[in-house]
Amino acid sequence: MNGTFTISDAGKLKLPFLKNELTAAGLTPTALQKLITQAYIEGEIYSHPSIMINVGPLMDQQVITVGGEVKQPGEVSYRPGINLYSAITKAGGSTDFGDVRRIKLIRGKIERIIDLRKITAENNIPLEAGDQIVVPGS
């Protein structure tokens, strides 16, 4: 068997002949290789599988764009669980002129204004691949 398989946004991997999806999120390629090998052996599908993991290039939708009044505007790699504060921090944080009361989150055609003066579970939103964040000037 040979093929290219994609890990879902939820961090799951569906492989041929396996009944259940595997959780790949947070695993190194070596750890994922061992998990897949074990799953095929335990499922009695293959007795000695040879699993090779090749990590392909990130596609455009697997980034978050952070712009405006941040110290290092640009793309931030998407990973499951990344939130608004983390993405802004990865972009170097707000400049002295950034207005964290009016951060704009753009997801598809929906725009939302978020106040991050105090970080809470409600305003520190989990992000999705393709999200855009704009920290406006004050």
C-alpha cells in the first residue's frame, strides 16, 4: 500500500484498513510512525509493516496572518490549539502604538473586534488555519 494521507484540522489521521482514526496531533514523525506501525500490527492487518513519514510543505491555508501594529507582521504557522494571544505573541507582540482594545479577527467573510486588554477564556479565541488578525494603531 502506498499513498499520501492528510492529518485533519482536529489532528486525526484516517488510514486504509484501520477501523479507528489515529490521533496524530502533537506527535513527531517518528512517534507517528511507531503509532501507525502498532495500529496495523494490533489490527492484525500487517505483521511487519514498513511505515515512512514524509512531512510535506505547509499549504497556504495552514497559516495565520498577523498584521498591523505588531513587531513582526507576517504569517504564523497554524497548529491545533493556537489562540489569539499566542498568534500575536509569535508576531512579536503589539507595538507601542497597537490598540489591543480593537483587535480585528477575520475568519472567511466574518470580522470580529476583540478587546485583549485582559486575557480571558472568552476573548482568547482558538484560531483556525487561514484566520487573519489585525492589530490597529491607537
